[in-house]
Amino acid sequence: MPAAAPVLLVSDHVNGSVHVVTVPDGAVAGRLTGRHLSEHAGFLALPGGRVACVDDRRGELLVLDPFGEELVERAVPVAVPAEHIACDPSGHRLAVTTGLGGNTEPWSDLLTVVDLATGEAARVRTRVGEPGVTVLGGEDPMVVLRHREPGALAVHRFADLLAAAPGCPPVTPHAVVPLPDDGHGDAQDPRTDHVFAATGEGVHRARRKGDALTAETVIPWGSPARGWYLRLDTRRQALWSTLRGGDPDPLRWPEWTNQAWRHDLETGHTCHTELGPGLVFRLAFARRHTAFTRIHPDGDELVLLDDGSVRRCPLPPMDGAPRRGGTPWEGVQRRAVAASPGSDWVAVSRGGHGEVHLVDAETGHEATRVRLSTPLHHGGHMALCGRNDGAHGDPFGR
């Protein structure tokens, strides 16, 4: 029996809608309205092609099943604004941290844990900031919070958090591993119980030992630049990031350098691939390619990396795109990218235009251009879901 074709979820978090798009024909098969999903927390892949996300306006964790009769399978109240979302390898135990939202500085210290198998949920107070989160599985799952200023990996037992009393009581970690203060980017390897955190020094790693973590050697970037985003490649058991270099002044963004960084977890080998100047951040994994979008005043492009090859696919310009003399973050349009490790399709949004390009990674050709009923301000956010594509092997919201 052939595998089901992937389905694309497209969130317009500004407009407050989610479109369900069939691939590769680009037909809109469904739509949710009144749902303002957290773009920062992103979509978390769960087994069976389901995904979890957070509605920042309603304060709900949503479990979506794009292959089911009803798109919204479950809604669970959680604390917002959602910063990061992660689950254990089983996909049953989830954690949601809170961060800035629409504020200029962190203000919330609330953490929500949810057990989808039992329906239980609890909220506790941890530490104000923008914490990353990892949920390690096993008989006694652990929640690991990655804090900044001061930097630390703080370890909590999932069962203790879930059993917390009402009223959002404060909790104290039972183990702490020091980190530099500039951590940003998280991953885990479920096979080995390793936790990874990106810092200016490199990728810090720690391994579970009983109910604590043991720090191991730092993986260097091997470049004067650093990564702010970290992903586990479930296809080849590697870590990926985008290394950004140059003057950190946001007004100098067209001059930022960008390298794709790949570290093989089996061999320990690290390689770098030049992506070009401008704004490059998140990445996505297709069956045989790793996809990046690059925004630059001289022209945007989709960059597809295969073993030893780089394909560059020009993208049409966006009205309201970042310009020279301005920042790439405030009041401008951007692009989201999505792919499935079980498919050769890559989706790239065109912020402000309500369009999504569906590109065949094998050829670099655009097969379909999806036109939606909302503008996709800020580029929106997307997930390309395959029913059994293995994406849930990376248990972090992306």
C-alpha cells in the first residue's frame, strides 16, 4: 500500500488562521480560523503524522491530525506566551515554556507539562527568561530547561512537575549543569539520552546518568561564527545549524555571513558549506536534501544541500522585504521553510503575498504555487507532515 502523500499546514499567526494544503497539487483542503499559533514555539512532530502547537491567544496546546476526520484532535490549556515546546521520544509527555511574547523583555516564569496519555496537566514556576526545553524519555522521564544569564541546564523529574499542587508553585531543579550565558538552540539524541545546547563556545552536550546529567566535551563550531539554531537530522544522525558571522549590528544584516554546519554524531566529523550573505536562520529536512532560505536585497533564494552539492533556486521578491539600512526583524516580511524527511517536496512561503512555493528538491523546480486567503505576514509558519516520515524522531517544536 503506497504511503499517504504529505500534507502542508500553513499558519498565519498574525491573521489567526491555519490552512491545510494537499501536496503536490496545492489544493486547500481545510482551514481553522481564530487560531493565533506561536510562531516561535513552532510545530512539534508527533507519531503518526500528528503535530502539536500552541495557540498563544487562547492559551491552548493543540494536537492536530491533518490525516484525520477532525483537524483538532485535542486542546489542553497551557501557560502563554509560548517560547518552546518539546516532548519525550514517545510523543506522550510534553513541556511548554514561556518567554517574551509581545513584550520587550522576559516576564513569565511559567512552565506547563502535559501527559497526553492520561490527559493530566500542571503548571509550575521556574525562572524568568526564555528557556529552551528538552524532555528525556524512559521509565522516569526528565524535563531539562536550558536557561540563560546565568546559563544552566536545570533538571526536573517529569512526575514531580505533573504532581505539583494547584496555584503554579515554584519548583527547584534537583540537578544543574553550568552553561555559558548565551545559550540559544536545543536538540537531543533519543538513542543515547544526549542533550545539546548551542552557545558562542560551540555545542555543549550532556548525557543522562540516572536522574542527573553529566557534561561532556564541547563540539566546536570550527568557525569564527556561531549557530543560534540547532536540529537533529533523523535521516543520518547528525546535528545541523546555521552559523551567522560578521558585525552583529542588525542594520548590517545584508553583510552577515552564513554557513551550514553539520556534525556527524557517529563519526564526530564536522563540515561547513557556504550559503551566502544576508538573513538565513531556520532549516528543514527533505528526503535527501537540507533546505535553507536566504533573504538579501540583491535577491532571495532557496538553497538545497545534498551530499557534496549545492542547488540555488531564485525566489520572487517580497513587497515589504527587509531593506538595506533597516533591520531584518521589525515590520518586515520574511519566509518560512518546511519539508518532510519522507518526501522530496519543500515548501517556502512568500510573506505578505499569501503565497507558498512547492519545490521539487530533486530538480529545484517549482511545481505549484499555493495562493491562500490570508497574507502570511512575517512569512507565517509551516509544517510538512508525512504519516510515517520519521519526523517525530526530533522531539522539538520547529
